[in-house]
Amino acid sequence: MRNGLIVVMNYKLQITNYELRIMGRVVLIFILSVSIFTACYNSGEKKEQRTDTLNYTIYKAESTSAFKRNASDTVGTYAVVTYPNFTQGGDTAYINKLITYELIKEFKGNDMVVGITDAVAAFVMRYDSMAKADKSNSPYWNRQINVKVVYQQYPYVSLATEFTEFTGGAHGMYGTNYINFDREKNKAISLNDLFEEAKIAELTKQAEQIFRTQEGLTEGQDYSGYFFENGKFVLPANFSIRKGGLLFQYGLYEIKPYVSGITEIFVPVEILR
């Protein structure tokens, strides 16, 4: 087996935050004319105009099994991860820890791993251990994960963890898990951190109309063909802050059978105001 951690490229993003007067409870608003997010926080202070240049380096961790069932096999079990490591500011230290935690979590198992490289190697070692004892010619495993920065506008950073994997069974799995980070509060945030309860209810109602239009559902048609609990539409917890709106994603099996794939809803600025 060969394991490694490789730096592959550097990125620099320039982001400008406009001067805001901040007051009242946390809400999220959009300024359509400049297509950026701004926010209202629990403070009456005037926020200074600031420009952030967030630097990060893309790292790659990979592991490949030397075990081959047949000498002619060109590809065996492998795992590869690419992810950003932010290199600027105290707030980015927590983002890096969050990325590491999420990636280790992606590599399921009981292995006592302390880092991304160890997690990748442990995935391959689990297969090797099983394969050498197994006489049934179980197929090779693979897991590919790519963490991307998909949106940045102070104070928000949105990350997308794209993954594909196969560990046996009828088919592989794939999807994208999102993390939204508030640099000012130094924490990962959910929809409840962005909107009041009443606004979430209104957002859900508007998103449902977008969903029904996308799915071609007629007025009065129920959700009998979907996996919504008690036939009631709900937004997924998995969402991403994007330029001009919010992107929601239902994963495999969440509301439809595997063959139907993932389902996305983009809720634009106009609805979120």
C-alpha cells in the first residue's frame, strides 16, 4: 500500500464586504444589485468596511491497496481526498478543524484515526483485511471525496463535500454534503441561525412551489410518489449559501428511490428577502 499527502495548488480569493449598520435579531437578507449576502446581527454598532483576502491551499491525501485478486487487474481498492486548508486568520483555524472532522466522519468505521491521511489509509486497510480472508471474490472498494469552496462573502464561507463511493452491494453512492460557516460567530450554521421561525415557514412554503413546478406536480396532487413523512413537504437540512440565493439538496433515498438520483431546489434572492 502507498499513502501520501500532496499539495497540488494554491488559490486566492478577493472578497469585499460593504458597510452595514447592524441591529436586531439575526436575519439574512440579500442585495440583488450586487448579488452578495449581508446580515443583521445582535448589535447596534457600525461595522467598518473591510476587505478580506482568504488564502487556502488544496491538499490531496490518497491510499491505494497493493492487493489484487488477479494479476491482470489494473485498478484495485483506493481512496483519494482533496480539500482546502485555509492559511489566514484566527477564524480559519476552526474551519480547518471542521473540514478535518467532517472528512474523518466520511470514512466510516471504528478505526482510531487522528487525521485525514490516517482515515484514508484505514479505509484501504479495512478492505485488505476483509479481502485476504474472503474467498468470494468481493469487488474492489473505492472512495473519492472533493471538498470545494463554493461561496465566500464575509462573514459566510460555504463548503461542498462531493463524494462517490463503492463498498459492495448493488450500486455505489454519491452526493454532496454542505457546510456553511459564519466567520464572525466562528461556527457552522444551520437555517435556524439565518432566519426566524416565521421566515423559515414562509421560505418552506415558497420552496415547495418551486419544487412542485420542477417536479411537474399539478394543483392538488399529493406526495404519494415521494418519501415525505406523512405526505408533508419539508426542506432538507443540507443547504448551501450561494450567490443570489440558497441551494437545497435532497440526497439519495431521502425523498425518492435511488434510480431518481438527488434533487436540488434553488431558492432565489427575491423569495428570501
